[in-house]
Amino acid sequence: MTARKFDITEQVLKSMKPANARFGVVMSALVRHLHDFVREVELEEAELMAAIEFLTKAGQICTAKRQEFVLLSDTLGVSILVDAINNRLPESATQQTVLGPYYWKGAPELPMGSDLARGVIGEPCFYSGTMLTLDDGPIEGAVLDIWSGDGEGNYDMQLGSDEMRARGRLATGPDGKYWFRSIKPFYYPVPTDGPVGSMLAAMGRHPNRPRHIHFIVSASGYKSIVTHLFPSDGPYLDSDVVFGVKQGLIVDFKRHEPGMAPTGEQVDVPFWTCEYDFRLVRGEQRAA
Ligand SMILES: [Fe+2]
């Protein structure tokens, strides 16, 4: 009697009758890599149980405003890798980065020049620039969906607020220009009270993100982009816990003594300005 070849990976792959070709490609690769991983580390039974408990806890801690699996994907570098594969933009275009867990759909539509902070703590900052095509033409009707934490790095939803803070949507006019007031963003740790926080600690990693303000920029006839701007000062630019920093998104914020802001308003404390021109690629607009 000939010995029967017992290859569990082959058996799993053969058992599949995928619903569609792409699902078959993804699942068969997942099974092969997962089995190779288990073989490489010779996974112990207790380690498998620990992994199952980790994923169970990740699911249990998720709420409408807390997404531990996004955090897991971000902190393992998977989100930014998927972005890199799916958004190969020309070098001269504004680059994408991670969405992050604090996007809140439906920010108020505000007139250009508005103060998004509206009393949120933090150093005042005046943002301005132009929405441009890759050949430097202005883009009319581009919408900036903007959000950031406060000057201590806390987002409204983390503070249990039902009211949006430091968020807003602005649309450009024929000259493509945008300008608004908010605060200079602060660095902050990602949530560390869940299983991802424990994972980071066990890996010997800090949980911090550098200072940044978020944007989703969209315009009819152009590819929408999810991105940040990072002030060039402050810690963690070279060790962002979600690997979201890209050189072209780092901006020198300029500090000013109290006085007249670019909007013409008088500011009685030191303030900052940030100038950045967004460059969009023609193409299909994705739903934000
Ligand atoms: Fe953020």
C-alpha cells in the first residue's frame, strides 16, 4: 500500500470553489502564506489561542466610534501598503496617506475662510493654498473635508463629544484658492487601552503619531485623495506608529507674533501659518 501524501495546505486549496476568480486568488494566497507562517514559526497551541483571544478582544472593543481593526491594520503597516499599491500617483501630485480612525462623515459645509476650531484649545493656525492640476491650473469646486485633533492631540469623538469640533468642508471658487483658520495640530498616541496597545507595548514600539491635520480632497473629474499635512517640527516624524509620513506632505509651519493674521483679523496670541498647494490627478472621483 502506497503512503498517502498528507499536505494540509494542498487539501485546503483543493477544497475551495470560490464565488469569483478574484476571491479565489486572494483566499488561496492567504491560505498559502498563513500556512507558511505557521510552519516557519512552528506555532504553538497556546500561541494560536492567544491569537484567537487577541482578535476576539479586538472585535469586542469596537464601537461606532472605535475601530480596533483599522488600528491593527494601520499599526502593522498594512493600510499604508494597500495605499501604496492602489494609489500610484505621479511624484508631482499630492500623495495619499492613511485615513485613520477619526474620520467623521458629514462635517459642516462652511464658507471659505471659516474658523474650524471655534474655540477648540490650541495655537491658532491659518492655512492657505491653491487646488491645482498637475500643470498648475486652478481647480474650481474642489472640496476639502478637513479634520484634526485639538491642540493637545484629542479628537472630538475621543472626548465623547456628540458635536463635531475642528472639522469642516470648504469648496474652492474659480481661482482654486482655499484658506481657513484652525489650530496647529499636536502629536498624540493611538488608543492604547485595547489589544493593539498591548501588542505595541509587547513589540517594544511607542504608540505615537506626529503632528498632522487630515484632508480628503475631491473635485469632479479628479482622483480624490485622502491625506495629511505634517508640521516639520515636533517628534515622531521618523517613527509614525502607522507609517503615514511622506516627505512631500511635511510643511514648514511659520510662527508669527501677535498681530494681523492673513485673513485680516487681529490675533492677540502668537499664531502659525501653513501654506500648501494641493495637486490633483485627473481621473475618476472616488466616493469619500
Ligand atoms: Fe489623526
